[in-house]
Amino acid sequence: MTKHDGKGDGPMDKAFWKEAVVYQIYPRSFKDSNGDGIGDLRGIIEKLDYLQELGVDIVWLSPVYKSPNDDNGYDISDYRDIMDEFGTMADWEELRDGLHARGIKLMMDLVVNHTSDEHPWFMASRSSKDNPYRDFYYWRPGKPDGREPNNWLSFFSGSAWEYDEKTDEYYLHLFSRKQPDLNWENPRVRQEVYDMMRWWLDRGVDGFRMDVINCISKAEGLPDAGSDRYAWGGEFFLNGPRVHEFLQEMNREVLSRYDVVTVGETPGVTVEDARLYTDPRRNELNMVFQFEHMGVDNGPGGKWDVRPWDFRELKRILNKWQLGLQGIGWNSLYLNNHDQPRMVSRFGDDGKCRKESAKMLATMLHTMQGTPYIYQGEEIGMTNVRFGSIDDYRDIETLNMYREKVLEQGEDPQKVLKAIHYMGRDNARTPMQWDDGPNAGFTTGTPWIKVNPNYRDINVKEAMADPDSIFHYYRKLIALRKRHDIVVYGDFVPLLEDHPQIYAYLRVLGNERWLVLLNFFGSECEFALPKDVSFADAGLVIGNYPDGGRPLDRTVRLRPYEARVYALK
């Protein structure tokens, strides 16, 4: 290990999106303004002062476009209109203006790997084989034995192909059967997408989170994936042969003409892939969401085959991405979102040490190199929910999996429910807990999905009134980012890589050094600092216990889930 007392150069190409903190809103579950049980744009407008008080810089709005809602808005039937349940274009404009007036940028979700099957393009496409829109999607005849054109498995279980009687052909859908994949090989498709992007950018959108953007290029010929009846075909559609060409074209024709932020959702990327997507010299994306750390508790059977996660493996992955993109690309820092379980339930302790562990995890996310993403409710320590019946769940991925495993394969319902309690996407989609009143202050009606019963203890009203709350700790972390360049631009130097309980690293910028110490477990821990971390003095920058802890010494004792950040001199 090299000595780290010297200067860190850091990637000092400054950009607003590097310095920002992003807050993700899942509109359906954020705030309902009209009592129909569904969150909406006017509900978000009601809470803009809350977002300003938290201190976030960018709001990422999950899809609000016109949609039949097979996959909660990720199935878009009209890219240039707003879903009726969420409000009107006038509401959207008021939301945009309200955010901008508070110095907050607006990032929209861009869903262009697929549309809804109710989009006019697809309805025209399925009307006949010679329709001008036929080639907007992937249509293929079945195999001679009548089977699907290939054996690809959908992300949401079952075949990735759906038979359509009208033209006696199948169409490709990597996700729901109501989400047919767009054919990006067709230049007309790409131009339509770029026109739509310009339309939104000209209306004041400040950037895009691009849904499964690394799926837009498929391998020529759409070959089978092995010999199984249905098999995972990711090698043929993740990071496909023309994906970088398409993104460079998108950048050239659209993005380069605006001052915007872009983040691509890219399942299955390696560090090497991510460098290609995010290296500024390549003119593709600013950053990507990678999911390697989200698989740390997946067994051989994938997401629903839950295993206890390995702490050293988690550290290894996080360090690999920090070092792998340092000086080249840029990291997106997150532990939960609308597709992932709540981070305090997954990586912390959502019982006795909920506050301490939520703050510890937040300390990590806000002191690594990259842009932190806060998912709604994370800032008050919202937890997973344990519904007793499958009838209480709404997520299409969860319901499809349950039907397949329980009804078709005869697995034990309780075993499957246990996996859902841990990994299901609805953990993130229960309504935002605003107060301890009926339905947690989310709606005056019946919520579209039940509220987590713990809302009486965990809610915004309680958090804002408690000076030691998770909410106020987040405010402090966000404020640090604005005051200290080292948090954003400092180099990342891992320490104690093999320690079974502590995650530790330095941030280094010029002559400044910050030491971050995180206890990931519910027991105390004593350890020695590495010999090459020398200091004459150490000032506590932030800590997650009210008393701040003891002054830094060569031997450090951390309490359960304790986090401390020191400025070393």
C-alpha cells in the first residue's frame, strides 16, 4: 500500500451534476392531492418546500407520461402527454416552474427501449405486415414447429415473445407483453425518439434518466440463448453491438445542444463497459446505474433466491467501482430505488438500530466519489413492508413470479412470500409516510397500495420535529457537499479492505484528507488504523451519534452502526 499523505489530484473537471444530490420521486406513491388514492403532480407541488428544506439539487421524476399502467408508467402510450391519474400538462409546467424557482433541476425518465402496446406506433405496426410502422418493432414468424422466434426469457418471467393472431407473427418484449421493444436499427425510430427528447428539453427539462438504455441494441439475427426451452439471453441484448453508436448519435443530435444531466440504467455492465458509457471524451452519458452491488445477496437462482450478503464482497464491489471509474467516468451512488428494497432493511437494521444504521449508510453514500441518489422516504428511514397475502402486492414482476413459482411449479407460498418480503419492488412503492394520521397523510382516500403499518412511528412530521432524526442528518450531509470540494472531487483511497466489520476509506484533494470510518454491524468493534494513515490532528466533520464519539486515536472503537468522518491534518 502506498503512503497517502501526499496530494490527490482528483477529477476536477467541474460539472453541476457531479456536485448535485438527486432525489427520486415515484409519483404514484409520493403524495395524493385529490383523494383518489394515487399520488399525482399536484401532490408533488404541495411538497416542494420540503424538498428545498432537505437541500436536494435535482429531482428525478419517474414516468408521468400517458400510460395504461401495466408496469406503473414504464409502458408509455404517449410521450408528449401526462397520465390522467397524475394530472395535466399545466400541472407539469407548474411543477417545473416551482422546482426551478427553488433552484432545483428536473430530470425526467426516458423510456425508449420499449413503448406500450397501446402507443399509436405499435397499434399501426400490428395492423398489417406492410404498414409503414411495422419495422418500428421486432416482428418475426414463429419457428417451423410453431414455437417462438427464439428462446429468450423476459425480465418479468416467461417468453420474451408474444404471438399476435392478426398477422400470424410474434413481437419481442424484453419486459411485459404490453411493452413491445422498439427497433433501434430503424433510423426513423431513432429520429422520432430524438424529436421527442428535444420537445421535452425545449420545455425546460434539465436531463434524463434513461431506462434500460443498454438494451436498445440487439444482436443481429436474434439468436437462441443455449438449448433450454426459455433461457436468459442477456449476451444478445445487453450492451449490444451498436449501443455506443446509438448513444453517440443521440448525444450529437440532441444532448450536446443543451446543458443537461444524463444517467443510464445499465443492467449487466462491467466497470469496463461503464468507462465506455461515461468517459466524457466519448460523448455518450454522464453516469450509469450499475447493479453489481445489488446482486450481493442473490443466490444461483437470481434475485428471488435470497442469500445472506457478504460484507467483504460488498466492499470489494464498491471499491472496484470507485477505483475503476476514478479519473475517467463518474459513479452513481445509491442503495435503493423504485426497483429495489429499502436500504435500511437490506443493509442496515430496521429494528433497534434503524436510525443509526440509516445514518451510517447515508454517510457512505454521501462521502464516496460520485453523485448520490436519495429515493423518497430514504431520508426518514422508511423500511420494507411485510404484507401477509399476495393479494396486497401490486408489482407486475412480483405477481408474475408468484404465479409461476406457486401456481405453476407448486412451491410453498410462505417461502415465496418470504423472498417477496425481502426483495420485492413494492417495498419501495408503499406510500410516502408524511405524518401519523390516516394513511400516513398520503391520501384522504384508499391508497392504491397499502401503507406500511409502521407509519405512526416513521414519518416526516416526526422526523422534522426531532433534531437528531435521519432527515436532519441527511440535511447535514448534503450541506457538506456544497461546502467542501473534497467530498465531490477528492480521490478515493480504500483502507482496511479485508476487515470483517469496518468499511474505511480516505478522500484526498490537494493537501486535504478526510478519513471515513463505518461500522456495518450491530456490535462494537475495535481496530487499529493502518500505519500509513498518519496525522497530527483530526477534527470530526460529522458522526451519526449525538455525542460525536471519542477523539481519533491509532486504535479506534466504533459503536454499533457508527459512522465518523474526520478531517486529518
